[in-house]
Amino acid sequence: MKRSFLYFICSVSALGGLLFGYDWVVIGGAKPFYELYFGIADSPSLQGLAMTTANIGCLFGAMTAGWLTDRWGRRPLLLFAAVLFTVSAVGTGLFNDFLLFNISRFVGGIGIGIASMLSPMYIAEVSPANIRGRMVSLNQMTIVLGILFAQVINMLLAESVDPTMATAELMQTWNVRMGWRWMFWAETIPAALFLVLALFIPESPVYIAMRQGKVSADEAHHKATLLTLFSGKYGRLLLLGLVIAVFQQWCGTNVIFNYAQEIFQGAGFSVDGMFINIVITGIANVLFTFVALYTVEKWGRRTLMLIGAGGLGMIYLILGTCYFVEVKGLLMVVLVVMAISCYAMTLGPVTWVLLAEIFPHRVRGVAMAVCTFALWTGCCTLTYTFPLMNASVGSYGSFWIYSGICILAFIFLFRKCPETKGKILE
């Protein structure tokens, strides 16, 4: 396969990651506006539901993706995910009913669940071992570009408002009437592009070989089931994959994207300052993901995971302490950017690389599905519990808890995480 064509098909597959990143983060910028529109600004439980609906869809998508990708193939399922993203983008901005809004978010979540599992797996299966880590990390690059795209769109669409305006006046602003809708509608452009370009990529050679019985008996002649995955040597690999997947969420970094409003306003910033700081974190996210593209093959997967766990543990400890002593302003932005940067060059991309590499062909589809399901379970619990935890123990307590989780994960990864750099998938 020509290198140029390889980059093309991997880039197209990684567009699923771009939509994953956009769909996942756009709601954070729309949050203060649709909450007023739907009348849920004073209901933490309904706020948490609106933020979590897509994550529940992710669980459903991840749960079914493993079986579907082995039955239908990788390429048709990527096309299906593109359709789901398009439908969700249109519907979320279109509906005036809170239930229909959440149903549309759920549909988009299914697309995220499928794409988040399938895109890195497809890329791993078409890429040679010597550049596989870099190519799979390309998926994370498109995720963070999608995040930045959402952050910039949110900033450009949101009009500046007087913070002293009464609720009745705010209800008549562009932001509440239409702005949040266009934030979701903007996703239709990359979703349509993904749908068209996915028509031109081939099926995974691993899937073709498995269907034709050309993969070794130990790998594919016996159909993998959940029972297979939980037995013997696969059980030990599954435990590692589950810990890696859940930790990527429970490390806490993703609450910065989903609850940026609360985090930056808690640090003393206005709505305008909040959007500017959100874009700053998005730029740092992209820049340090580029760092990961070059370090994942040089430093190795295990080293980067340890740097990420240890680094975030220290940053969150300091960040929580600053919230405790009520530090405001620039220092808080610097600490948040440091956390995002550390995550972007380590846990963000390397988690997907490891999950795509540690399982053999025979169980890769179902194993990736189980681990992705666990990852989105972690995301659901993280997203739903943050406003409740923030209300009960404060921002300082929340970040201290995330720091403790990172330290425990560092110990586990130091003892159990292998190095997969340069090894063939089999």
C-alpha cells in the first residue's frame, strides 16, 4: 500500500474522531444558553442529564459496535456512524422540546461510541508496525481538532452580554434563542464530509482475512465471545485494558471541557473570559497532541502513560490547593493549560494506541468494544457526578480526588503496563 493512500484512509477514518471531539465538547459552550431556554438552570439533576445523555448513547454504541464490526465489517460501520452524527447535529439544534433534544444527543452518542472504538482499531489494522502508534495517535489528533473546532465555533457564535441582565432579558438574547442551535448545526459540515469520504476507503485487510479464514487458527477460526475474552490469558489483558480505559476518564481532565463554565467562573472569569480561556485550552490540547505524534514511537507507550498519570496527579494537587485558598486569575488558567497539555501528550492518545494494540486478532473487536464501553461508563459517571461532587466538596475537593485517582493509577501502570512499541499486532 502506498504511503500516501495509507495516510488518506487513516485520515478519513480519523474523521470519526473529529466528530467525536466536536460532539462531545460543543455542549459545554451551549450549556449556559440551552439551560435557560429549557428552564433547567436551577436543576442540577436535569443539567447532569443533559450533559450525560450523549454519554449514555456512547455506552450503547460501544456495547454493540464489537459485534457489528465483526458481522458487517469496519467500513460499513464507519458509514453508519457518519449518518448518526449528521442526524444528531440537525436534530439537537432543531427541537424545542427537552426530551427530543436529549434523544438527538443520545443518537449522536451512539455515533461517538462506535467511532471511538472503531476508528483507532481500523487504523491499527491497516498500518505497519513501525508507524502504527503514530497513525493511531492521528485519531486523537482529530479528536482534539474537533474539540478546538467546537470551542472556536462556540466563541464566535456567542454574543457578549451584560452579566447583570435579568433572566427575562437573557431569554431574549441571540445566545438563548438561536446561538446554541447553530453551535450544534455546525457539526453537519464535517459529518457530511466524513460520510462522503468514507465511501472511498477500503475494508480492513484484517477483517477480510478473518472472513476468508486466512488468519491463523489461534486468531480467527474460533469466533470470539465474551466468555472467551474473560478466560485465561485474555482475562489478564482485559483487566489491563479496562483499567487504562476507565482511568483515561477518571483522571478528571475531561470535566475541564464539559464544565469549563463552572471551572473558569469559579476562578473569577466572566462569560467572555471563559470562552477565551476555553479556546486557549483547546489550542494547548492540539499543540501537545502533535508532541504525542512524535514521542509515542520514541519514548514508548508505557513511559508516556506513567508521565501522564504522575504529572496530572501533581498538577491536580496544586490546582485543588489553589481553589482551597481562593486563588483567582492567570495562575488558574496556567494550571488548567498544564493539565490539558499533560493529558494531550500522554493519556489522551496513548490510551487508544494501547487498546488497539494489546489484544490479538481473535478477540480485538469484542475486547475493544468492552473496553470502550468501560471508558464511556467512566465518562458517564465522571460527567454526571462532577456538578454533585463540586456542590458537596467544592472544586478543591474534586481536584484532590482526581489527584488521588491519578496516583493510584500510576502505581498500577508501573507494575502492569507493558511496552507495545514496534511489536506486530499478532
